[in-house]
Amino acid sequence: MQGYHQDPGYAPRMYANSRTSLEGGARQFMSGVYAWMAAGFAVTALVAYFVANSYAAMMLVHASPLRWLFLLAPLAMSWFLFPRIPGMDRPLALGSFVVFTAMIGAWFSYLPYIYTTGSILGVLGATVGMFGGMSIFGWLTKRDLTGVGQFALMALLGAIFASFINAFLLQSDATSIVVSAIVAAVSAALTAYHTQAIKQMYLVQGAQGNFAILGALMLYVNFINLFVSLLRLFGVSRD
């Protein structure tokens, strides 16, 4: 076209601006994921505090037949409900999120009676540090962590199965230590993998639906597993 001269730097600048905008959106989306995580931890802490300070609630959660519900329901929800979160109506997804984090809190109500407050806080601080470091690594690394994540998921399944066998049959302290160490390692690896997966999920599909809630639940479970395993390894018993 006569009189038209395309700026040779226009296309690269447009690509750079688009990429910068996309990465900024991904960071904002990830901030929302962490905010949902924080809300989940708040629910867990409040429920744990309430149950721990109520004799009737403690008996219901830990000494009645309903204890199996509080023990097994979160595990079932994590495997069968979480994959359906993105397609749920918003109120149902939020309700599932609150119920899941509340049930974890109810089960955690026993922790102050088993471990000293100082050791719980110390392990919590270590968990925050490890989780944060692995999440940052997963966000920044250019390496595809899919293989690592798949291996970690299989190892986690094996560790969960071994923990049930040990709890009901073996009752071995040595086995418990080994299982806790495995869970800590795979939870750290899954934190990096899931962080990268959440970032890629946004870059491909955007912030549609309930993806932020799903991402928060994935990272919440990693954090909880890491915290519990480290507490079993390094927590100081009140005995």
C-alpha cells in the first residue's frame, strides 16, 4: 500500500506487551489462589480451636463412630470431588471448599493435646518456609515438572496405603517415621508441580469458572500433608 511503512519493531513490541500482560494476569490469578488458601486455613484454624475447646465436640469427632467420617471424608472428597470443582456452580464450589477445610480443622483439634504449642508453631514456620520455597521454584522454573508430579502422586498414594496398614496392623514407630518422611518429600515436590500446573492452567484457559478455588485446594492439601508429616517427624510430644 502506497505511503504505508510498517514499523519493523511493531510486532516484537506487540508480542512483548501481550506476554507481559499475560504474565501479569497469571500473577494476579495466583494471588487469588493464595488468598483462597488463606481463607481455607482460617476456616481450619477456627474449627480446630472450637472443637479443641469443647469436650462434647472432641468426643464427637474423635471418640464416636462419626470419627470415621471426619477421617475418611476429606480423603474421598480430594479424589472424587476436586476434579468436578471447575464445572460446579459457584455456591456449590464454595460450600465444598468450606466443608473440606472445616473437616480438616475438626480432625486437627487433637494436635494441641499431643504436641507442645512451641513445637507446633515451630513446625508451622518450617512448613511455611518449605512450601513457599517450593511454590516459588514451581512458578519460576522452565523445566516441565509433569513427570515429577506423576511420580510424586504415585508415591503419595503408596504412603497413604502404607500409613493405613501401619495404623491398623503393624503399629510400628519406625514405619511411621519412614512414611512421614516420604509424605514430606512428595508434598514438597507436589507443591512445585501444582504451582506450575496452576500457572499453565491460567495461561491456557484463563481465570474462568472455579479454577482459583481448585488451585487453592490443591495447594492447601500439599501444605496440610507437609505440615502433618513434619510434625510427626519433629513435633515434641506432651508426654
